[in-house]
Amino acid sequence: MADPELYPADAYHQHASLAVTERPLARAALMALAFAFLAIFLLLPLVVVFEQAFSRGIAPFLSAINDPDTIAAIRLTLLVAVISVPLNLVFGVAAAWAIAKFEFKGKAFLTTLIDLPFSVSPVISGLVYVLLFGASSLLGPWLKMHGIVILFAVPGIVLATVFVTFPFVARELIPLMQEQGTGDEEAALSLGANGWQTFWHVTLPNIKWGLLYGVLLCNARAMGEFGAVSVVSGHIRGLTNTMPLHVEILYNEYNAVAAFAVASVLAGLALVTLVLKTLLELRYGAEIAATRGH
Amino acid sequence: MEVRVSNVRKEFDRFPALRDVSLDIRSGELIALLGPSGSGKTTLLRLIAGLERPTRGTIFFGDEDASNRTIQQRNVGFVFQHYALFRHMTVADNIGFGLKVRPAAKRPTRAEIRARASELLDLVQLSGLEKRYPAQLSGGQRQRVALARAMAIEPKVLLLDEPFGALDAQVRRELRRWLREIHDATGHTTIFVTHDQEEALELADRVVVMSQGRIEQIGTADEVYDTPNSPFVYGFIGESSSLPVKVEDGQVWISDRPIGLSTPDLGDGEATLYFRPHDIELLDDCNGCIAGTLAASRRVAGTRRVELEIGGARERVEIELPVGHPAAQKSRVAFRPKRWKLFPKEG
């Protein structure tokens, strides 16, 4: 049976090309502008990072990477990402679920709260934790008495990272879930599924691509976060330095090759994330479009 | 399964969507909830399903109070307006979902679930489409899959929310006949919501006409169409014309003329006269009639619809004449409704 809904993309493109196309010159100018901007502000710096890292050949690069402090920084960065990304995955899904599917008092407030980490400077986020858990804070003496170390240690770094990267998953999911509404969930419940089955078999498959985007972005930021982590980490070499902090220290010590070597590894991790995302888009493009409903 | 709705009230943020609604549905009946948007018909359906909780009142399934049961416990088959098919599952998986999520003790084996899905696909005349995804189906096919999915759990009651709302006219008519056949074959108690009076009158054993959160009238298609019990039902179902009139000594008057209709039961005062445009007789000599000057005339399918201006206030009414009737050529037409009803003016 003929179904017009099967071919919306084609119809749309044909329509668009007739009605709202710029003249070739204008088109070329716009594209040139976009590419030039991207090249100068994004691509060039990235190239410079790698160029600097290998400026004295491969050996200094390798020795910079093999430095015990660098290895510790890489390990800490990955550890922080491994803890904070799953936490934000769970928190993000819960918050998006609550906002998109329920009506309750304080919903607008919660939505604003989710944006808070984006709207305040990461340095302030870090300072908040210092005020909260520092030696002279309210909680400080109690923590000290029980031998719990948060500041200038891994827990503090994780907390700061979780705070800063919280919005990525939630922000990605809220519009998606709002658009999908609660129809599918109601259908599943009416068929006898319990809450968990409904989430696992119906909600999760519907949001999986948006969720994946959110996680990738969250991960990229978790590995790259500087400001908040800088305040709470204490910069203890080999112990509480993440990769971005380590890069800064090396750079301030005029050790440009090592700084850029670590930076290139960090950039490499980010690039892997981006490549992963692009591959997924190529592989599952049609399915992503279908589950997003447009 | 009988369903009894007893004095149910439902408020959303203090706004009443249903005000004190009571309704008895017999086992095996096919019932239509008919009304304009905002009349509360979908709310009533969702309350019966258990998708909403009543603010007040009780809903019985058989003799049991089902008000506090969850939707899972009520075991109803619900077909959603936009079908709500799971887009990442095949047709067979969609239909089998309700069986797959049963607790282990009551869950059929995979082979049994697959067999049941095929069986239901046969019933809804979609055999062979097991492996398709919802996006690969037409609107009418999706509708059938949604119905098959709802029936897979062997529900006590089948509830359909605007089942044909999103389909084009041709498919609607086909599916309507087909739903009636399925209902007669399976004998489920079935309740469906619609704003399309033709659909309700043609399909349902009884029609529940709703307006502004209240039930206006419950009855068979004939009862609702031929003896509407309120101005709303008169206006909402079928074509109707109305005229402001006066009642004096059991006689109906328009301005200063009696129109030859008597109403012994109604007290004196102002009222509104309702009748069907086709349910009239034309008169030659006006000895107690409604007479008006012809204001407009247009052809509607097999008849001619004539608009008349009545009396000094130039109230307009419509009547229907056979095509080619000489009266349509005259400037003055006299008639009297054959079947009519008076409703006293409110307030």
C-alpha cells in the first residue's frame, strides 16, 4: 500500500530546493564563511597541538607520555570519567523522565536547576565545594573526625566533574521525551507491563540515540573539565592532577613538548568520541531519524 | 463483562472534566461515547481504563469495585488514538508484547506467543506482515495491528479512543464495518470514543451523547436521532432548525400567529422550537403554519436546502425540499414540522 509517510525526506528536499534556495553566489559565500571560520578557530588550533607535540620528533613525545606523572594523570582522568559519566547517565535519565512525563509543582524550578552548571562559571562550582567540604566549612570538622577526605582528592574531583557535566544527558533527553509523550508508556502499561518492563522495553529503546549523544558529550566534557576540577584538586602531581591540569603545569614549566604531547592525547580521546558519534550516525542514520520522529 | 460508572467526577487542576457521570454498560455491548472536543468523552474512557483516577465516584467491573485497581489489574484492551505502536518492534513483537511481559508463571512460551500473534494477524486480515515495522505500514494497517495487540491479552473490555480519527474517509468506512464484524465474532464489551456522529450511529448498539462533562442522552441510534432530549442533542446530531416561539394556552405562537402546533403539557412562556429540516410538510393555504420569505436556496446532494426568513424578526430557518419542487421557485413558502420538540427558554 502506498504510504506517503515513508518518503518524507525526499519530498521535503525537493520542495525546499524549489522554494527557498539562495543564488549560487550567496550559497558559496555562506559556505566559504562557515568553513573558513571552522578552519581558523577550530581546525588550526587542533593541528597546532599535534604539530607542537611532535615538533622534536617522536622520542620526546613518547618520553613525555611515559612519564609516571603523565600516566597517573591519564589514569585519573579516565577514572573520573568512568565514575561520573554513569552517575550522570542515571541522574540525567531520572531528571528527564520526571520533567518530560510528569506534572508536578516545582517543575520549572527543576528545569532551571539543571541548567545551573551551564550558567555559572566552573570555577564557582569548584569554590562551592571548597566552601562546603573545606577545613573551615560546616562539614569540614565532621569529615575530618570520620577520616573522610573529599577535597584535594579523587572524591572532590569526581563531585566537581559530576556537577559540571550534569546537564548533558538531561538536556539531550528532555526535548526528545517531551516530544514522544507518554502514549507508548501508557500502551505498555495497558498491556500489563510493570514500570520496569515499560522502561526497559519501551522507553529506553525510544531514547537510546539521544541518550548515547548525551553520554558522548558528557564524557568529552568530563575528561576535559578544567576550571572546577582545578579548584578542588590541589594540583598534587601524580595524585590529583587530571590531564587538563597536568597540561597546564607542564606548560607553566616551559615544557612545551610535554605539555602538547599530553594535550594531543587528550585531544585524541575527544576525537575518538567524535569519530564514534559520526560512525554511529552513518551506520544508524535512518533509525535515528525514525526514533526521533522527524 | 459489565461496566458500571457510578456518579463519577473528574477534575484536572480543579477544572471539572466530568461532572457526576453515571453509565451502565451491558456485557457484550458496543457503546459509542459521542461528543464535541472538551465534552469529557476521552476522560471517561481513560477513567474506565484506569489511566486516570476519578476525583469522586466508583467504577465497577461486573460486581467488583475497580476504582482502585491499576490499569494492569483491570485487564482492558486499549487502542490509542495514534495507535502508540512500539516503533522499534516488529508487528509480531508488538502484538506479543502483552504476553511477553506476563509474570513467568503465566507467560506462554515463545512459540505460543508467536502462534497467538499470527492468529490475531489473521483475525485482523494482515497475515504475512509479522516481520514489518510500524513505519512500513499504512494508517489503516497500523490501526489493525493496534487492535490485535490490545486483543492479545484477552481483555475483559475493549476500549478505543477515536479509533478511526486519523484515517481517510474511504478507509474509515471499511474499518468501521470490519470492527463491527470483529465485535460480533469475539463478543467483547467494547467502548469507543468518537466525535463523528455518523460513525457512532452506524456502529454502536447504544450511543452516549456527551457535552461539557455531562451525559446528555443515552440511547440507540434511532432514539437519539428521532427523539433528542435536549437542545444540545438536537443541534449536535443530524441537521436541525430552531425558532424562538411563545406558548400560550397550550398553543405554539410565532409573534402574533399560532402555527398550528399544540403542546398541552408545556406551561405558558417563551420557548424554542426544534425540528429536522427534512421532517416537514409544505402547506398551500396557511391556516396555522410557519410562513417565510425565501432568502436563499442551495443544492445539497439529493435535496434542495431552502433558507426562509420568518416573521418580523426575520429569524432564519432551513427546510429541505425535493429537487425540482415548485415551492423553491416561489417567494413565499408555508410549512409545518411533522416531528418537533419544544424546549422552554432557560432562565
